[in-house]
Amino acid sequence: MDYKNLIVEIDENILYVTINRPSKLNALNKETIKELHEAFADAKEDEETKVIILTGSGEKAFVAGADISEFSDFSPEEGKHLAAEGQAKLFDYVANFPKPVIAAINGFALGGGLELAMAAHFRIASDNAKMGLPEVSLGLVPGYGGTQRLPQLVGKGRAMEMIMTAGMIDANQALRYNLVNHVTTQEDLMEFTEGMADKILKNSLVAISAAIRAINANYEAGVNGFEAEIEEFGKCFGTEDFEEGTSAFLSKRKADFPGR
Ligand code: COA
């Protein structure tokens, strides 16, 4: 499928989704959000796609935020709708995506860009990356999940500081804050991220989907994550992947998961 603002390519079960508006530092306009939703919805059904790497084109930015030019004249109702629609179509959709989504942060990840990276299941940054939620400098609060996901990742005090100061932190600070899992050089970012995807691909993706649901349950209001884990654990026993994984282990061979 052809997109105006995305490059979507598949190679050996890894789907590369690259946000491609470099002249606007890959800022998320409405059209890009719609295209990202479509790309992820297709990837959900596509049997070839097992892991998704999300990144930005060019050397400067992952995503420099939501496209400010699109909402500068919005009313409170329109603003609320923008946040609700974006969260449902993209940010929550990615966070609850049944296949692993890794954000490869190759430069600025600001506002909606950092919110998108935080919606991914985990993050790897290159050493030139800069991250922040500068919305209060525009008279806004983060609206794509940033007030919720940033404290979950870095802790309340650090999130308060980052959001109140509207400041940026560099990749190494983000690593110390647990906002990203690894930092690489710019040139190593994709290879390192692919290495991580390859490790994931060796495992049962049926079980990984169950793990995503169980981990996310911890962050859902009114849901007991331990109960969710017990349910998911039990369900695994009825899968072909479980049969293959355990019999491969017991017969000392590598598992070849049917769900792969
Ligand atoms: N929305 C719309 N356009 C954006 C954008 C955004 N969030 N971020 C960058 N752009 C555009 C700029 O307007 C500029 O377009 P132009 O060349 O047509 O004028 C282009 O991208 C390049 O950005 P520029 O500001 O010239 O680059 P820079 O290197 O001087 O600064 C940043 C880089 C990231 C510091 C700066 O672009 C910035 O502060 N962006 C906004 C970040 C933000 O507040 N995001 C949260 C939005 S809720």
C-alpha cells in the first residue's frame, strides 16, 4: 500500500514503518496519524509481519510533535476530539498492539513524537536523540497519553519536572530515566534494533501477544494484572506454540513455533 507520509517496508518478518515528512521534522498531522493507523491495522492482519520497528526519516527527527499548524485555531471541543481520536486511532492502538512494536528514536522525539515512542512496547535511541514534552510552552498539556505514560516510565517526579519545564533530555539522560532501554550511535541504531527484533523472532509470538496483554493489564484502571496474568498463562497451555516449545526443550532441539 502506498502512503503519502510513511515508508512501509517488510524484510524477514520485520515491518519497518518510517514516518516520512522530513521537511516538517516528521510532525504528526492528521493525515499521518490516519496513515499510521492504516499501516498498523494492515500489519495486524499480515501474517508476514511479526515485529514492527517504528522510526523517523532523515537524521534529525523521529517525530517533532503533533503538527502545531493544524490545531492553532481549535476550540476546546475540537481539542478534546483531537486528543480522543488520536489516542484511540494511534497511541492506544500501538500500546495494545498484539505484535511487538519497537521505537527506534533517531533524533527529536517531542510532544506527540515522544508520546508515540512511549506507546511503543519499548524504545532504543541513537545518541543524537532529544526527548521532551514541551506542550506547556504552547499553553497545552500533552494530549496523546503523555501525562500517563511518562510517569509510568520515568516516575512521577521526573515526569512532573519534564512536563513543567518543557525541557528536553538527551539520549543518555533518557537511558538513566528508563525512558529508553538502550542508546547506540546514529549509524548503529537500525542494526542494533534489528538484532533485538531477531531475538524476539526466535520466541513464540502467540505467547508474546499474551505477555503484552498481561503487562498492559497492570496499567488499566480497575483491572487486576495478576488475575490477567493467570488467565493468559492458562490459555497458553491450549496453544500449539506451547506444545512445540515444551517438546522442543524436552527433546533438546530448537523450537519451530507454528504461530511464527
Ligand atoms: N508542528 C509543525 N511543524 C513543525 C513542528 C511541529 N511540531 N516541528 C517542526 N516543524 C517544522 C518547522 O515549522 C519548520 O518548518 P518550515 O521550514 O516550513 O518553517 C521545520 O519543521 C523545521 O523545523 P525548525 O524549527 O526550523 O528546526 P530547528 O532545528 O530550528 O528546531 C525543533 C527543531 C524540534 C527544536 C523545533 O522545530 C521545535 O521546537 N518544534 C516544535 C516542538 C514542539 O513543540 N512539539 C510539540 C507539539 S505539541
